Amino acid sequence: MAITETNAKILDFAEQLVTQDKAFPVLQVLNNDGQIVDSDALSRSELTDEDLVQIMKNMVMSRQLDIRSTKLAKQGRFGFFAPTAGQEASQMASAYAFKDQDWLFPGYRDIPEIVIKGWPIWKAILWSRGHQLGNEYTKEDGSPVNAWFPQIIIGAQYVEAAGVALGLRKRQQDAVAYAYTGDGGSSQGDFYEGINFASAYKANAVFFVQNNGFAISTPRDLQTAAQHLAAKGWAAGLPSIVVDGNDAIAMYLAAKEARAWAVAGNGPVLIETLTNRLEPHSTAGDDPLRYRTQADIDEHWTKEPLIRMRAFLEGKQLWSEEIEAEHIAQVDAEIDAAIKTADNVEKQKISDYLKHTLEVPSQVMQEQIAKFESEGK
Ligand SMILES: Cc1ncc(C[n+]2csc(CCOP(=O)(O)OP(=O)(O)O)c2C)c(N)n1
Ligand SMILES: [Mg+2]
């Protein structure tokens, strides 16, 4: 008797790889030339002209923060900074879909998303310098910024987000937790634990995996054999999608619809964003040419998100060189003022640092705090 067609299909491993590959078409609304490839999707995004301009402004702000922070870090005036150039749509356009009451769980590369939520740039600078005041998530007027600290432990923010997302669901709040990790982060245990828990409890969460091609020097294809990082979400039963992460409109649309799905009690959504890290991993001093070619970097610079959004908005008479120059000047002035404010904050004492490490300092730490305080340090 011949094997049944179904059984033959089940045992066709090669075919399964093809099926996996085809399972995740990429959501795109705005192509690399700045043309709308799906006008119905644009309508569905319900973005007004003001929204479109604001998203562009936020992306330009992020680019300037990246440029200035990188320069200042080289001069030793900034602390740690993880460059964001190339990821502006993935970060700023997605973040634009969330509300003040939503809880942001960023990674170390997601400083601009917290700034957009109202975190003053001078606090971001203090955070980068390891000053405890930089871990106060409040706006200039003292009101809270619903964001956790930029997580350094890869993937840990997914577990934290899952817990908060469950709390939001239990309290039936019109709010979600939204978390960002990277391609490397999707290989961590915490990543799976976070999505699995959130999915099992239908928690109000939106999870982003920013697939920027590299985890420090490890390229995406050595990171995991999964053809799509979004596929990892299926193991936990989440709706999971792949989005053109350099397309601000697609990013906004995906995030907005994921938020609506999650807040309605349907459970979380996972969004893989296809983007690229155009600069070194961090200002700590790695050399990308040790692990990728200049030609590869150059090619990705021609596909970066500001180019296509600029072309689209210029075509709609909503943007121009002058508007951009004016906005850049304004953002630069804000960053310069923020640097001054941060520089004027009293230097952190060693005892302050120790006092803020644990809520209840250990016996040894208490002794150290007393010793440093007695020395005025
Ligand atoms: C648990 C853990 N393991 C290792 C590291 C060291 N580390 C810092 S960044 C990084 C790569 C992360 O890559 P990815 O998730 O792709 O994020 P990206 O830096 O590209 O934004 C690693 C391994 C860490 N911070 N935490
Ligand atoms: Mg990465």
C-alpha cells in the first residue's frame, strides 16, 4: 500500500523549509523610492498629514540624537550610546502608535522611543553616564513617563513586559506593554519565556524584534537558522508578522493594529522589523569592517528610512529642505541645552551609587556606604 499523500507531506522536510520561508510575506506600504505601493493600507493607517509630518520630525530628531551623541561620546562627554541610524522607522514610527498610558520596555538602543514619551534628553545623557538621576522616568513637569529603563540584559525586557501586560489585562485597562529587542535577543531564553507567558495569559503586549542584521558582530544568518524571526512567535501561539522596518507607514500601521488587537483582550502580537544597523554596535569602540564589508554598509545607506519618507512627504508638499534644516537646528539646540543641564547636575557620589543599587542594601554594602559617606565620597 502506498503512503498517503498527507503522510508523505508530513515527512517531506525539504518542503517544510519552503513552506516556512513563504509563511511570512513582508508588510510594505511605502517603497524605497518613496512611492505608496498599497494605498488602501495607507488609508487603513488613518494617518493625517500632521501625523505624517510628526513621524518624520521624530525620525529626524532620532537621527540628530544619534549624530550628536556619537560625536559627544567620542569626546568623552556622553556616556554609553548605541547608534540608531537606519532604525528610525522601526523605532519612531512604531512608537508613534502607542499612547501615553502604554508601558514601554526598551533595550539599550531604544533611547529615542523613551524621549518621544517625554523623557528629557538630559536624563538620557545622565543615564548614559551611569548617574542614578538618569533612572528617573519623569517628564520635565514631574509627571511619570510610563517606561522602564533601557534594558542591557538581552531579552529580559520581554519577561518584564509580560508581567506588566498581564497586570494591565487583569485591571482591564486601555493600555498595553510594548517591548523592543533585537535579532540577537530573539535567541535568548527570556524572549521565549516572555512571549509564551504573555500569550498563554492573553496579556496586553506588543513585542518588537528589530532585525537589524547583527548582534554586535554576529550576522543574522549565524544567529539562528529560523528563516524568519517572527516564526518564533508561532511556537507560543502569537499572531506574528514581518514588516519592512525601513517603511515608516508600514511600521506605524503594524503597531497600531497590534495595539488594538492586544488591548481588546486577544493577547499579544509579535512584529519582526526588517531593518539595518548602519553604524557600529556601540560607542564603546567596535569596528564594523571586521565583520561586514563597506559595500554592504553603503548599500544599506541607500535604503535607510528617512530617504523614502522624505521623498514621499516632499511629493505631498508636506516637507522640504528648509523645513528639515529648521527642525535639525531646533533639535541640535535642544541637545546642546540638554548637555549643559546634564553637566550642571551634581556629580554622583560613590555612596549614592551604592544606595541605589539595591532597595535594601546588603550588610556589606551598608558598611561600604557608611565608609564612603564618612570620607565625603
Ligand atoms: C544576557 C546577555 N548576554 C549577552 C550580552 C552581551 N551583548 C550586548 S549587546 C549583544 C547583542 C544583541 O544583539 P541584538 O539583540 O541583535 O540587538 P542590537 O544590538 O542589534 O540592537 C550582546 C550579545 C548581554 N548584554 N546580555
Ligand atoms: Mg541586532
